[in-house]
Amino acid sequence: MWDDAADSPDPSVAEHVRRYLATDGRDGYREGGVTNLVLTVKGRKSGRWLRTGLFFGADDGRYVLVASGSAITHTHPAWYLNVVANPEVGVQIRGERFTACARTAEGPARSHLRLQSVRGRHLAQAGRGATR
């Protein structure tokens, strides 16, 4: 999973992930003013391992990723569609690597996480984001 994963087709994301991996996150953990991790997923069509860098948060001991589209699209990102099809993922946070089983939050948990995400974004913009 870890060593044979293909980089993101987006050159800036691929470069960020390479820096992150080469330094165990010393360069890249804090990017764009927020914490980042490297997510490795199995492609739903190709069956190949793919990796990308993503912003993340934490809530009650769980790591939280927000699968939103960009400003130019309203579709789910490819990494999320891959996770839905194959929930076993690889995660690297700084120098720590582990496997996890991802799931989509539903109902009250989803509402709670959305509220936390908005608060976290506000704190990061105000320069008061928490580091872990």
C-alpha cells in the first residue's frame, strides 16, 4: 500500500505529498494554515493504490476529513468516491503510518462534525488553530 501508491495527478498536490513523506511531515504537516495528512486509497476503477494530501481535523479521538468539492465543482472528490468503494485506507500523520476503516458520518454525528469544521475553519482564519 505505502510504497507502490501513485501520486495525485495534480502536480502541486503530488509535490506537497512528496515533501511530506520525505520529511515525515516536518515540511507539509501545516500547509495552508491547517493540519494535513497523507491518505492512501484503493482506486475504485483501477484497483491501484493512490495517495493524496488532505486537510484534516480531530474530534473525540477520531480523524475527520471533509469531502467537499472545490469552488468550481459540486461533485465529491475522487478520493472520497474511492473510500466509499474501498473503505480500508492508509493514513500518515507526520511520521506515523497506520491503516484505518473510513466511514461517512450520518445524522446527528454529521451535523456535529459540520459545526466543528466551521468553527475550526474560523479559528484557522483567525490564526488560532490548534496543533496536534
